[in-house]
Amino acid sequence: MIQVKQLNRTFGAKKAVNNLSFSLSKGQVLGLIGPNGAGKSTAMRMITGFLRPSSGSISLGGIDVWQHPKKAKRLLGYLPESAPLFEDMSVEGFLGYLSGVRGLHGRERTQAIDRAVDLCFLQSVRHQAIDTLSKGYRHRVCLAQSILHDPPIIIFDEPTDGLDPNQKQEIRDLINEFRHNKTIILSTHILDEVNAVCTDVLLLDRGKKLFTGTLAELRSQTPEAGDLLLQVGFDYVEQFRTFREKLKILAGVSAVEMSEMNSNELRVKVIDKTLSGIEDLTHRVVQLVVEEKMKLLQLRQDQGSLELAFRTMTSYGTHCRGDEL
């Protein structure tokens, strides 16, 4: 549904987006992340047709955004950061006005408004003036306008910025509702949001794509990913020490580290982090626990941290520029 090829945008001598390429299909929710100044907003503005690229191409549903802008934008729903509202209008009046702008009239217009109101849970404020609404409801109205024409592609720019935890969860639930039959791009600096709703992630830094893939693939970029986290019960300290020393020389183990949080928890550094390597080592660890008459309380694989991967792969991790994540 979305195809971006070798996208570039310069402002004077500065290259805001540098050779960006990616593609998305229906059902994918892409989290666009990066430090402040990474090029996220510039990329979003080009994809939505608000900013012409210096070079490269963008197609939505197979339609080039710049060769056939009107046709391409009919496929697109866009929720910009701090989306403008006509505050003197009612919710229904605002959605009705934008339905007309999008070419929806008569029964089609009424059905579009009803659908958007229902999906965004605006029934109770449908006839209320926008300037009397809470911030959470205003956000829902902005979201409703982006889906009036039932677009197959939706782009969100900081959709939960400034909302309280309950309001954030409401927006995330809506995004999860949409994801089944749409293609979604979500630009955010809130990594918890990426974890909550995204299937894939694209990491930008200084205009360059550092990574694109699934969340699990990004988490696996951290050194800790694949380690075994082991928690055991023991009768006396010397028993635990003996177990730990035997664990260190177990085949497939590169090191054993004590947890800073729990005195009976160990991090087992794994040499072979392939699926078969981890399965074999897990079997040997369990066998050692049994042989040493320990109690196995927990044994799990570290899946890696999205935040740590972010810090490791971007310039934030090596020379902090004072920007927030």
C-alpha cells in the first residue's frame, strides 16, 4: 500500500532525509521513531504530499503522490500533530463540513459521519460545541476527521502527545481496531506507544534509516537479547555459590552475572544465540538445577529492550545531544 523509494529532502546545505526507502502492506503498523531532528516530521510531510521531496518517489496504493496527488490523497487519512479544529462548530457540524470537502454528500455523507462518530466514541458529544470539549475528546474529533472517507492508509503524527494515561489508552485501542484492514504509519517519541500498537519499526537518525523491521528484530540488536535469566531457590549460600561456579563452565555459557535486583537471580550470557543453541543450553541449565538439588523458580529468555536498542543505535547512546527520546 505504501512504497517509498530513495527519498531525499534538503534544506540549503542540510540533508533532512537521506535516501529513505521502505514499503508497507495492509495490516502493518509502522512506528517511525528517532531522536529530535532525525527527519521524522519531514518524512511524514513528504509521504502525505505536503512537502515535495528533492528526489525519490512515494506511491500510495500504487499511485504516485506527486504525479496524481488528488487520486493518491483519497487513499489517505492524516492526523497531524496539533491538528486544527473549528471550535465554534459542533462535532457533527465539523465532520459534516469536512465530509463535503472530501466529496461526500447525501446518504454517503451521513453514513460517513455516523461511522466516524461510532468508531471514535463521540456519540455523547456529537451535538456539542468543540470549544467545550476536553482535550481527550478534541483528540477523538481530530481522529474522526482522518477516517471519514474510510481510507485504506492512515498516518498519525504524535497521536497521544499531551494526553493523560486513560486518554492515551483510548487512542491506542482505536489504532489497534483500525490495524486489521488498513496500513498505518505512526510517528512518535513515546517508545511505550510503539510497543503497544506497532508491528514494525523504522528508526531514523540525522535523516538516515538505521533500522527497519519488526519490534522483535530491533530488540534483538541489543547485546543482552538472547541471554537466559535464571532465578533459583536454595537452602544455603554455599549451595548457590557452587551452582553458580558450575554454571560458568557449562558448555555454551560465556559468563554468568549476578542480578542487581534479586540475590538469587542470574544472567547467563549465551554464546550461541540461535534457536537451537538457546534450546540446548536451556536443557543443560535445567539439568544442572536438578543435579544440584536447587528449586527452579524462573527461567526465561531476555527479549531485549526497545529503549536500549534505540540508545545503542542512535547518536543519543554515544554523545547525548540533550534531546528527549
